[in-house]
Amino acid sequence: MNSAVVMAVLLTAALFAVTVVSPAAGAKEFIQPNSEFSTNYYDAYGEPDLYASVLGDTEFERGETAQVRIVLSNRGVLYGFKAKTDVDTNNGEHALSLKEIEYESLRTTAFGVKAEMVSTTDYIEVDPTTSVRTLDSLYPGVLPDDPMSFTITISDNAPAGNYMLLMPVSYEFQSQVEMTDGSTVRLGLPELDHTTFYKTRNTTLQIPLVIEPAAKFVVSEVDGELTSGQSGTINVTYTNVGEVEAADAFARIIVMKPLSSDRSVVNLGNIGPGESKTASFDLAAEISAVEKNYGIDSEIKYCDEDGEIQFSDNIIVEVPLKSRKASISITTLALAGILLIGAYMGYNTIRKMNGKK
């Protein structure tokens, strides 16, 4: 028979075997007899070929904690076989050789798959409790029942742009199958008709993510101070350190005792990337207010590029406050000193006059 025809027949039988061999047939044996108990009829060619795909949206926002769901797929292809042992078609070895082809068809299956999600930047953190996922097996053309899920947290300070996470994956695959011809009965394994040898493979897959551009605000300057028991104006300068314009922006402060404000919202207008706008807030401090820096919560409300209303993260405004007692003027201190000196001199004069009498 023509060798090309023989190869075609073997490939057809192997492809059919992939659909009919049960997972149990590819399970790893606990005991591997050595080669003196087995015969190798064919060498198969092909290995698992793993790919990773992100399920759902790959775009994330700063400060977001999200689930990245990964689907692993196996595109391994069985390329063919090479005969290693001559077989007489008239004896039982022919049936054994065909059975080996059936087992060899599992060569492209990945067993004991272990995948780990690794961040390559400080701006993205992978939750260590979800960073490693496993699969018992991954057959070519068969997707897992459930995706692998990894929890990530995006830093508030992450620049917008494209990022790449790495997924090192390790697995085993069949490197060789040999038929035993029942000889393993001497080892107490009468039902073992073949032995399977495995190799380990390691590969690193790439997971692309995008951090969306957005407006981001910081307090770049605070001008003014308060005095206990009095009112004052605090000028707060906000800077857009993000990548897109914030339209129709409003700054709002949230004050609590011992501070108060009659007007807590100020219109800032449009704030482009790198642009700063100043909001003036009139504040009052109770007379019992302690002298220190007070952290006031503030936020920016604005419209994004799509015209949707957005709110910034909480922005702390540090406002200094001085005690009223500490605000006595130098003139007042000088007058008090003069009065004390005058009283002392008068006291001495009266004492001397009384002494002369």
C-alpha cells in the first residue's frame, strides 16, 4: 500500500479517536513501567498550543477593582505519525498498533494546567488570593466550562494607556505512548495495556488591558487662613492632571463643626488637561475651634467627553486655623506693657511716700 495512503488512514483514525477517547483514557497512570514491558509502534507529532482571550471589556478606570476573566483555549494540532516498529497485519500486533494511534491522539491535550496572573507595573495590582488558577485538562477545540477569574486593582495615579499583564502557564502533555501486550501482569497490572510518558511545558501568555483617559483633579494651592470666632475666605486652586477636559465643572466642599459655610459650591467652568481654576469659599470658625490644620472634603462635578455627569474622587483641602488668642496685635501688647510699667512705678512712689512719713 502506498505510504501516503497509509499516513492518511492513520491521521483519519487519529482524528476520529480524538472524538471518541474518553478523558479517562488520557488520565495519567500512577505507575509507569519501563520500556522493557512495552513496544513503541508509532511516534506522533504535535503538541498543545495554548492561547488566552479576555472575556468582556478590556478597558478599566483609575481606582477600579475589577474581575479579569480569561478563557484558555488549546489549538494544538496532531500533524502525523511515524512508524517505529514493523507490524504484520496478520497477527495481533496490528490491533495493538491501531490502539496506540488512538492513545497517541491525546498528545495535543494539556494536563495539569496552572496559570498565574502577573502584573508588570506598580499601577496594577493582582489580588494574590486569585492570582493562580488551575485546570485538570484542556483538550484541543474544547473550551473550559468556566473562565479563569482574576481580581485586579487599578491605582488612582495610573496614567491612561495600554498595559500588558503576563500569564505564565505550565502544563504536561504526552510525549510518548507504548503498548504493553499484557506483559505488565508480572507487575500486578494485568489491565494496563499501555504506558504513557509526559513532558512539561512552560509558556507565557500576554493579557492586554487599557486604562481609559479621564479628567483627574488635585489641589495645587490653598491661599488664606481662618481665625477662631471669625469669618474668612479660602482660595482653593484645583488642577486637572488628567488627559481629557472636564466641562461645566463645579467645586463643592463639605464642612463640619467647628467650621461652617453659607456657600459650598463654586462654578469653575471648563478645565482642560493641565489647566487650573481657583474657587473661593467663605468659611466661618467657631470661637472654640482648636488651632490646627483642618482637612476639608471636596469634590469636582463635571461632564465628560460623552456629556455624562462624573464626580471626582474625594480631594482633601488643608485649611490652617489660628486661635483668636494668638492674634493679639503688637500694639495691644505694647499698651499692656506700658500700663504694667506705669502701675509698678506708681506703686513704688506711693510706697516711698509712706516710708517718709
